[in-house]
Amino acid sequence: MTALALREPRSGPRYWLHSYGAMLRFDFTGSREWLPAFLLVQTLMGAGMAIIYGFYLGRMTTPVATFVATGAPTLSIIPLGMALLPSLVSSHKLEGTYDFVLSLPVPRMTGALSSLTVFTLLSVPGFAIALAVANWRYDIDLHVSMAIIPAVALASLMATSVGYGLGHAIANPQITNLVTNLIIFLVLMFSPIAFPIQNFPGWLASAHRVLPFWHMANVIRGALTNGLVPNVARSYEVLGLWTVGSWALVAWTMGRRR
């Protein structure tokens, strides 16, 4: 037999899974340089906001403290997926490694799925630390249910999917950085994560019922409390739509590059 005949065919589930595993090793190996800094930023965002909201609001009732404490961990997920991940994609473009990664002999979507897997998993430690700090800061009685697993998984996957889609769809890295900074500003200042959506003007509340940030907080808060969040199923639906839409954007963007 010739070497060509002995080569494993580049199609089918076995080849796809092998390629996915190879890209996971590639991404985890390449993350060693920036991983500590990324985890530090993620943890400081969630834990820091859990503490500083207490300074803004002063003495709080138990329901208010519970609302703040269960919203702060969501803030640890958003910057990792929606700011740091697209910034990493932009840095690959500036360094000239972006096209190299796309040229690797694996299906392109396995590379995308690998990045989504890595960043979704990376969100878990920061989330756990932020939740522990918030619980310590406000000394509240949380009712953690098994729903926390799909809630954190979907919220993290949605954030990384949107960030990955932005990083690939926007050609100019400077525009990408501008957009990600704008997202973080809007999340910190104008999103109903640590504050009830009823406190917002009607037009802004309506916008957040379409945007994913409020829904991220809803699914996580619903898994940590009893009866504090109504209609969690709707939030799961919205987050699912944002995730699928982001995947479609990534597939379309990668399909255009040859």
C-alpha cells in the first residue's frame, strides 16, 4: 500500500473528534502565557463588583443583598467571553497568526468549538470565587440547585459564542477592541444584573429583554434562590437563540475565508 492509502480519511466522525481533541491541546498549550492574567481579571470583575456594590448601596435588606450577591458572579463571566476572547482573536490578526490557525489541517469549526470549550471552562473558577466572595460579604442564605450547572454552562457558552463571533466577524482589530470596551461599559453601567430591571426606563428595560445580559443573570439567580426570578424558561430560550445566532455568524465568517 502507498502512504496515501494508509492515511486516515479526512472526513467522518472519527476524524472530526480527533481534530477537535488536537485543537483542544493546541488551545490549552497556547493559553499558558495569558491564562493567569485572564483568570485574575475575571475574578476581580465578579468579586470586586460584589464588594463595591455594598459601598454604593450601604446597609441593605436581605432581599436586596441577595439580589446583588447573585448578580455579581454573572459579571465574572461576561468580560472573559465578550471582551477578552475577541481581544485574543484580534491579537492573532495583528500578530499574523490568525491565518495560520485557520490553515491548520483540521475542520475549521473544530477550532471554533475548541475555543468555545476552553473559554467556557475557564469561566467556572472565576464564577465560583465571585459567588463565594459575595456570599461571604453579605452573609445570605443561598438555595443552590442542580440548575446551576446548565445555567452557568449556557451563560458562559453564550458569552464566549458572542465574543468569538465578534472577533471573527469584525475585520479591523481596533474596531473589535472598541466594541468590546463598549460592551463592558454598558454591562457595568446600564445592565440589570445587580439591579432589578423594573428600576430601568421602559425603553431600556425593553432593550434588555432582547439583549442577553439580564437573561444571564436570571438563569443564574434562579438556580441560586427560590422564587426570586419568574419565567426562567424564557431566559433560557433567549440565551439559546443568542448562542445559535453567534455560531451561525462564526460559520458564515469562516466559510467566506479561503
